[in-house]
Amino acid sequence: MSQSRHRSRKSPAVPSGHRRHPARWRAPLALAAAGSIALTGLAAVSASAAQPEGPGNGACKVHDDPQWSGWTDHTELGRALHTIEQTSAGRVEVEQIGTSTLGRELWSARVGTGEKVLMVQSAIHGNERTGTEALLGILRDLGTSSDPATERLLSEVTLVALPMVNPDGGELNRRINVLSWDEVVARYPQLADAPRAWYHSLTGDGIALPGFDLNRDFNPDLDYRPSAADLPGRQVDAGFFLAPESRAIRDVYVALREEFGTVDAVVDLHHMGPCGRLTGGPQDGKLISVALDYPPLGVEDGAAYREQWPLLDQDKSRRYALAVARGLQDAYGPQSPLAAVGRYLHPEEREYAGQGRSAFALNGSATVLFEVRGQQDDLGQKQKGMLVQTVRTGVESLLAAMASGEVDRLDGDDFFGLPDYGWDTGSSSD
């Protein structure tokens, strides 16, 4: 396909003015000097130490047998969140925001008092869970750290984390949730004679239970009520808020908007295929760790939506995604597998109005997609640890860039200077 200037393949160096920080960071989140992006104080691995050990540098290894033990399950998540809340002495506030079809709690955790709002959701596809682990680590540190940098950050930003929004799918190690069409009709009798929504399936990942791809179940009209005339819909169209999980996410977003006036940004944490390699840039040919994206809303940056949804700001989303990429490069250096970052599949005509990131972007939020390489059952322990750390550093970098105002000083067009990962022949799955 032909590529516009926005899909040109530059080979960017790490931007000047962005220094790598040493491995001996004292705080979990440190605000850098004015004019630079602040970075995480994880138990960091420096670029020189990380590269020889990193699985991103060699052959692509995929496990034949599911390796999904060792990930936080739903019961463990509830215990972990309440422990974080107690340990933080109330700094982290944990709330049940809904219930899944099978009766599992949907949780949110909120920390910070700032006017800038970042909402982060993870595991909307049940078998994509590095984000859950990363968010737990972030919440633990933000809940207990008392250094001046963390306190400044929390005075500028409010983080609302939704660490596992598809627990029923997660317990089955599959992408979709669990919800029959009969249960949908029982809730919405007006749909009794309508065809099933196009994103509802009778089975998923070899398991004979019906459910939805929840990441197609969103609508920019946040008050939308399902209508038989709209079904079954199409891939490019908005969704219908048919599942309790997507309604719960929407309700959190609406409540934050009512409280703050706007939700500055929404991050959606996902996984993709296991063997994508970067094309261009300082890690050309190496395995990618995370791909980033802005909302997929069709040609000319979503021009067809602007009249009805004038708050859409695609450049803002690209600035926020760029802040993540530069934060990773600053943290680990351009050659580390922890900073093997690129752009996600995004030909100009790509259009998914039913994704949460699209619906929230049409309401004025910057939205950023993270696509981590490999599903959770592809990842061995070394890969798991590396990729969780990459996600965590990326989210923390965005928090710090929001707190310092750096994200507003970036040039969104520079996002297109990031390498892709050979997606001229790839396919998308977010």
C-alpha cells in the first residue's frame, strides 16, 4: 500500500536533550529537570546490562504448552488491591465498579489528587495481562513512596487504574468474555428479533462458551442505548455497550469527566503476536517489545467524525504515545530490548470506531494503545519480567510527562519517526 508522509520510515536516533538516567534511581517516579521527561525508578536495568540478557535480541521463542501460571488471577488481584489500599493508608482508593457476567468483581484503584487525569485499563482481552502486573507495581510504589518527586507527581496527576476488566475471559485464558446472546436480550428486550452483534461469538479460543470481543463494544455516544435497528453493525461502526464490563469502563470514564471536566488521557494495555521485528531505527531487525498507537478512525485522521465529534484531537494522542516511547528510550537506551518500541499497524484507512480508545478520543481524551509482543501463554519467565517492566516504565513515563507538562511540548508528527515492525504484511488484533 502507498504510505503518506505519516507512514514514512525514518530511522530516528534518541532525541537530543533526553538523557538516559542512571540505574540507581532513588524514587519510583522522579520528575526530571525542567524541559525533559521524568522517568521511573524501578529496580532498573541499564542498557548495557540489559541487552545481553534480553530475550528481545535473539530467536523468537513461543511455548507450545500454555505457560499462564504465575500471572495474577482474579482472586489474587482483589487481595493485592486491598493490601495496597491498606498499606497506602488511604492514598490509594480501591472501588468495585461493576460485576462480570459470572459474578466477578471489576475493580478500580485511584491515586493522586491532581487535576490532570490518566485512566489506564488492562486485560480487556482476558489473555493479555502484562498490564495487570505493571499496574499493581505502579500502585504499590505510588501508594507508599514519600519522596518529594512522587509527592509532586501525585499533586499534579490523578491516576485511575482498571487492572483487569475481563476477569471471566482471564480465568479461561481467552480473549473474549462470557455472555450469551439470550442474556443480552433478557437485559434489552428490544433486541429480541435482532441479529447478534457482529463482534459476538459462540465460541472463543477453543472454548465452547459465547462472548464478546469487549474492545468492539464502545460507542462515542456515552448515553447510547442498544437499538435493534443498529444490529448487527460493522467492524468500522461504533459498538452497543451490550456487556457489563464495557458499561463499567464507560461509567468510570463518565464519572471522571463529570468530576474533572475532562479526562486528559486513556491508556489501553494489550498484547499482539509474538514475533514482530522492528523495521528501521536503532534496533532494526530485532524483536519489538511494545508497539504504540493513536485511535484508528479512518482516513485523514478521522475527518468523517470531526463535525459530530469536534473534540477529537489525533495529534494530542500521538504526543502522548510519543512521550511513552521517549520515556522508554531515556530509561534504557536505544539498544536495550526494554526500549524496543515502535508504531502499531495503522494504515490510513484503518477504522475501529467501536474500540474504547476511539470512543474516548471522540470525547476529547488523548488515547494510547500499548501492544506488547506475545500473548501471556507465549511468554517464559524472562520475557514476562522484561515486558512487564517495559509496560510499567511506559506508563510511569507518561505520568511523569503529564505532571511536568512535557507531553504538551512535544511535536505529534515526531511519532511517525518511530520504526514500525514490518506491518506492511501484518494484521491487527487489538
